Amino acid sequence: FDGKINSCNPALLAMLRSVEHEIVGHSVFEFGVAGDERTLPPLFEDMATGVCDVCYAELRWRGGMGATRYLAIHFSAVRSEEGASFVIGQVVDRTEQVFSEEATNAAREQLTHVGRLTTLGEMASAIAHEINQPLTAIATHAQACRRITDQGVPDPEFLAEAFEHIANQALRAGEVVKRIRGFVTKRDSERSA
């Protein structure tokens, strides 16, 4: 099968926003969108060799006025008693369905993101508490170090321990901020069983 279109009905022309001379006489391969060109040849081969009686494909088609249509095609080989053969097909326009699914998925992702932000708003006081604890500890240890050094005879062990506490509390505050940032970042939902 060479893919040449011999005839089409008015419904197909309306669906593809085309006129007959733009479709009839041309090959189906001329209308495919980049990335879909490998969809039909293996199916035509399966049909020619009898692997499938009725083949099915979903692909994009460049119709009239540059519009891309999303199509579902069922097609089958028909053989006459004289030995001639041709392919007959049924085309279903899935464009509105595809756009609707894309809009639904985008809205679902947006809703999920808004839900995360709402949850973050409800957690604001707990987050403030989580961050204020290490910051208060840092400030307290820093003031103690300042008092010790102001006395003129610093205690190296005390200062080392205080600096260690300051460093640990700073890391703790950083981890809190990192967890919060990870929570509110807009990202695709992860689905698992």
C-alpha cells in the first residue's frame, strides 16, 4: 500500500478543514506531523501481511489552514474478487478530547500546587516556631561568647563548645528552610501504587 488517498467523504474534509483536491491524490504520509511519521508504515505492513485485519493508530494530522488535528484511525485492507486491493478507513477527530485532557491535567496540577500553598499557609506558625528555635539558640550562644570574650580571659573549651552549638543550630535552621522550599516548589505530582 502506497498510502495514496483515492477518495474521502465530506465529513472528513470538514474535520480536516480541507477541500477535496488538498487530500485526494496525495499520500497520507504527506500530512503527518513530525514524530508521527513512523506510526503508519509498520501498521500498513502488518495489514498487508495479514498480521492484523483492522489496524488502529492515533496520530496528528496537518489539516487545512495549518491546523493540527489529533486523529484516531481504524483501517483495513479490502480485496476485490478481481484481485485489486485498497484500504478503507474510519477517522475520529480526537482534537477536542486531547485539548480537554491537557486542560484538565494542567488544572489538576495547578490545584495540587494551590493545595500545597494553602497547606503551607496553615503551617506558617509551626514553621516560624521551627525556625525561631535554632535562631534563638544561635543568638543565645553568640551572646554568651561575647560576654566571655568581654571579660578578657576567654575559656577556649567553652568557646569551642558554644561555636559548635552555633554551627549545629545554623545547620538545623538550614534544614528547616530546605524542607519548606521543597514542599512549596511547583513540580509534577508523583504517582505511585
